[in-house]
Amino acid sequence: MKHNEALLKAEKFQQKMETIAQNDYWRPQYHIAAPANWINDPNGFCFYKGEYHLFYQYHPYSSQWGPMHWGHVASKDLVNWELRPIALAPTDEYDKDGCFSGSAIEKDGNLYLLYTGHVDLDNSNGGNDRIETQCLAVSHDGLCFDKVENNPVIKSLPENLNIKTEHFRDPKVWKHGDWYYTVVGVQTKEESGQVVVYKSQDLINWEFLNIMATSSVKENLGFMWECPNFAEVNGHEALILSPQGVKPEGNKFLNVHQSGYFLGKMDYQTGIFHRDSKFDLLDYGFDFYAPQIMQDEKNNRCLMIAWLDMWESNMPEQENHWAGMMSIPRVLEVKNNMIYSKPAEELSKLHKSKVHYEQVIEEATSFEGVNGDCYQLDVDFDLKNAQGFVLKLRVSATEETVISYDKDTKIFKLNRDKSGRGVNGEREVAIEPIGEKINLQIFSDRSSLEIFINDGQRVLSSRIYPSKEAKGIVFIPNGSMNTNIDFYQI
Ligand code: FRU
């Protein structure tokens, strides 16, 4: 089928499912989700012709993962996103089983999408189960995308490397000087993660530059590095990765796959990224994967959006013909040799009303007007005279999502054992109070929570599936606690 026809067919099918999907209570009210059916990774996050664009891995024919298309939304302000026509469909020999993840860049007024063409192979007699190559599509208006004739533009990896050639995906392109560079995720023959880097002057002809970063099996950094990003963050450089298969270390790395980063320095002569920090997570919650950054040159900041879900997790929304959503846009900042992520300031446009309280509390307390399912809750807990706190969100007679902190252990916990349908478990992270305070900024949507701690030093994100009655918020001090609350309905 021709690309145009495949796109139209997918659009039509998607529209059939829209009404059911959009009437579902769990549909996000201010996060990006597809009109219906399955989404995963954010792709092609960029600014083009006065708008932010975000594409996403999309299966328009069901709420399960399937042959990947690219869905598309655009926004002038990162807050109000408009649906655009589906951008890519897997119609060509080189991408027939999926237009996998990739990125976008503007060149000479046109918008280019660099993505992975995925082809499944029958490997019942041994051998590779897939071919992955890097492919290009171009648009003159940011609406319609044509695949270029030269596809695949990166056909294979050099042969003399210690790389398993079939896993070769998720190109993230950027410009440095006169050259375009792209990182691509690969796997070594011993099955550890690696990133390669290519360079090009025209986005069509690519030259292999080097293995940009690598890991050994001994390091517990997973068996494959998906979705690499090279990021410039307030004068620092970082390599952001989504390693598959990092094993749990105590209470860390409990998700199936992880997303995190190394700080370091890119040497453009050799193509080597010299890491100078340990791998750290970008989010300590249950649901956060495949983040993609964009350098927002207009505002001199590095933005990040991630898939607010996790592979192999329960997604009860699938029975209502949709699956998956994006995180809110976050702004990255390097401080104290680590990456902080904060909600983009534009999100304050979502505020409908505000209540403020400052009060010393000594027992379980709910505040009038501080409840709901779509809100931003900013709170400072002063622990001078308190040992810690418990904060219960999305509370009904039988449900609650529980956050807690203890001053002695310095452990912050998020528990979703009673959060509603389909999910459970606990995640935790060590938090140093600022002075004697813990500061939280919490974004709640119908089926998600994103919790930013101490100015974005740590973040925990989670999908939850409470009933629509679950709107209570209860503050429980362990001691006498000054509590300073700004609560915004969204
Ligand atoms: C990450 C990922 C990518 C791949 C895409 C397929 O979540 O596995 O590596 O390109 O999803 O949908």
C-alpha cells in the first residue's frame, strides 16, 4: 500500500475508536495521549515554524503494541496540544514491520524525521530475528511527511565492531557546527549496551564516527541501550539512555527497564563521550521510559518528555481502547553534579483556581478545597518538630496512593498498593531535606501522578487507576509540622 493510503486508512480507523477511548474516566485531561489505541515512546520532539512538535510511537489499530506508526501533535505553548495527521506508516520494504523511534530536525526550512525502519525476520533456523536501519522522511509544512528515495540512509554498522548488528535503533539527531550528528542505540556481542555516533552534512549521507559510549556486562547497565539522547544542559553535557535489563540493586532499578544518564564530555574529533558520573535515574517512579529531549534554543533550555508507562505493566485502560500517555514537559538542569528535572513553567497556564494554607498540623488533616483528580499541589513540609509525614492522594473509602518520608532513614516512598485497578508496589529514593524542609510539587491527572521533590532533584512518576470518587487528600504529620500549601485545580 502507498504511504498516503496507509495514513488515511489509519486515520479512519483511529476515528472509529475515538469516542469510546475519550469517554474513559482515566483519559488524561492535560497530558498527551493518542485519540485512541496504543502509544509508547515520544519521538521527533522539536520546535518548527513557531510550534513545538511531538510525535509518538503509535499503533492506530489496537490498544496493544503492533506495527508502529508515528502519531503527531503540536503546540504553541507546550500546554495546549493539537492533533495532527498521522505522520508515518510502515509501508516500505525497509520499515514494513514498524517505523520505530527516532527524532526530528529542521534543515533549510524543512522538517526531517530520522527513524528506525524495522523488519522482522523468520529466525526459526537460527540467525537474526530482525533488520534495523535508519531512515529519513521530510516535510515542507510540518504536516505531511514523505520518505526519501535514498532510504535507508544508514543501512548497516561497520563490520569490524563488537556489535550485534540486528539491534540498531532510535536515532537522535542534533547539529554541532556545520555537521549533523546522530546517536543510535546498539548491543555488544556480549549483550551489553552501547551507543554509536554518525555524522553527516546533508542528513542523507552518513559517516560512521565511533562507538560513542559503551558498557561491559560486569557493570549492570543492561543488555541494550535504547533511545539514546545527547543533551546540552546549562553548560554541561549528558548522555541520556534507556537501558533494557538493568538488574535490581536493593530497592533501586525495580522496573523492567530504566531511563537515566551519564554526565560527561563529547569529543567531536574522536566521537567519544567521556563519562564522568555514575549512571543515575531520571525518575525513580514506576512509569517513565524512553525520554526524549529537545534543545529549546528560543528559551535557552533543555526540555524532556517521556512515555509515562513501562513495558510489561498492566494498563487497565486497554479495555477502553487506548493505552499510554506522555509525561508533562520537564526542564532539565544540572546542579550538584546531577540532573534535576522540573515541570515546564508554562504548565501554570493550566491553573483554574488556587487555595493557599499555611498551618501547623499535629494530626491527620484535610484542607477545604484541597482535593480532586486533576491538580497541581505544591507543598513545603517543615520537619523541625516532626519526624516525617504521610501524604495520601486520590483517597476514597477503599483507595489511596501513599507518599511518605522519614527524617531518620531519609527515605521517600511512593506506594500504590491501594491505588485502584491493576497496579501495585512501592518505589523509594533517598532524599536529603533542604534545611529541615521537604518540598513537593505534585501533578495529578486522571490516571497519573508526577511527584517532583526538592525542586526537581528527584522525581517519581506513576500511572494509577483509581475510581472517580477517589479525590481526597490527607496530610498526616509525625509530630508537629508546619505545612505550607499552594493548591491549583487544573
Ligand atoms: C523503546 C522501544 C524502542 C523502539 C520502540 C518500538 O520503548 O523499544 O527501542 O524503537 O520502542 O516501539
